[in-house]
Amino acid sequence: MVNSFTNPRLRGITLDNLFYALAAVTIVSLVSLIGVFALSLSEKLLDAVLFYLVSFASGAILGAAFFDLILETVELVEVETATTYIILGFIFFYLLERSIYWYHGHGHFRNRNRVEISKTDERAGVKGFTYLNLLGDGAHNLIDGMVIGASFLVSVPVGLAATLAVIFHELPQEIGDFAILVYGGLKRITALALNFLTALAAVLGVAIVYLIFASNEFIGFLLGFAGGGFTYISAAELIPELRVEKGLIKSMVQFLIFLLALLIIWNLTNIFSE
């Protein structure tokens, strides 16, 4: 385990930032239980919640990428190296998103943000599709945990910004994932429990960062990789979903919520930065 860093931007491993990181991923993991609340909402209310949530998520994730992760990557490694890490993250998340659609369907938002399930691949079968979704979700949560852990090594505001971005990305995704598991044949309580277990992979992600790979180069790679991935998620996944809304008033509300999310992330990383 590395206890100090040559780059002054990194604070080093302390009990404080380890506590903050573990608390953050615990909260993120609890987000997976959102499915039980979604079941109790009427379809109209759920649509309204997702309408605002996706708008906020797109701004929060884009803000975290450009105001936090990418800037911190440049501070930790050379610009050319940082650019490579960012591009790799963008490409990886593009391939991950494509593989989800190609091989086992995806929970997504259509018809004014209503969650729908695309058809499953007949080669995989329903059960295969269900567990493939769990495996992919677990890997995604592992990466989220590593990003959050690395962010808190830089500073608490950067860690908070990354955590907020992950949470607001996970909320609509977890509703979709829960719907996929139930659609795949699992009982609701089983789907909820398995979804929560995969979310706990984020805790393992923090452990990896703090116990094994805590170095300048690896932290820089994680932050740049996440910055590229977050950019893809916001620009290619969430913002296009907002374009489904054709009404002028609702479109303006979406845009204002998007700007509000950007402002909140900017405040976390600038006004309250250490």
C-alpha cells in the first residue's frame, strides 16, 4: 500500500478519506433499492420523476467529467497521457453500452421517459439474459467504486462531485435494471436482493484503490478513464433521451435542470475546494 504521493494534488491515504469513500459507496449501493419505491409509484408519477432525474443526471455527469475528473487527470499525469486515458474511457463505455444492446437488451427511456425493455437475444434465453445483466452491472459498479475511491484521494469536494454524478446516473439505471430482472423471470424480492448485491461491488472498488493500486499513475488513469466514460454517458446516452420531449416548455425545464446540475458540480469543486 502506498502512503504518500509525489504529486501535491493527491492527499495520500488517510482514515478520513477512506471513511468518506466507504460512506459514499454505501449510499450509492443503497440506490439499487430504488426499484421497490418505483413499484409503488403510479405510471404518471414515475414518468415525471424520471423526466427530471434524467435531466439532472446528464448535467451532473457532464459537470463531474469536465470540472473534476478530466482537470484532475491533467494535474496528475502528462497531458498526452491524460488524453489517452480519457479516450480509452470514452471508447470502453461506448463498447460496453453497445454490448448491452447487442447481447442482452437494455432498460431505457422512451415515450416521455417511460422505462421499456428491449427484446432479449433469443440465443441467450431469458435466464441467461438476466444473469448477464447482473454480471455487467456488477462490473460497472466495481468501476464506480474505484472512481469514487480515487476521487476522495484527490479531495473531498472532488469525491463528493464524483459521488453525486454516479448517484444521479445510477437512479434511472437502477429502475431499468430492476425492471429487466423482473422481466427476466425473477421474483421481485429476489431481483431486489441480487441488484443490491451487485451494487456492493462498489465497496470492492474502493478496497482495490486503497489497498492495491494507490499510485499517481493508476489514480490518474482511473480519473481520466472515468472522465471519458462520464462524457460518453452524458452526451451519447442521457442527452439524446431528453430529445424525445418535443414540448417547448418541458424542453426548457429540462435545459434549466441540466444547467442547475452543472452549477451544483461547479460549486462543489470550486467554491468549496480545499
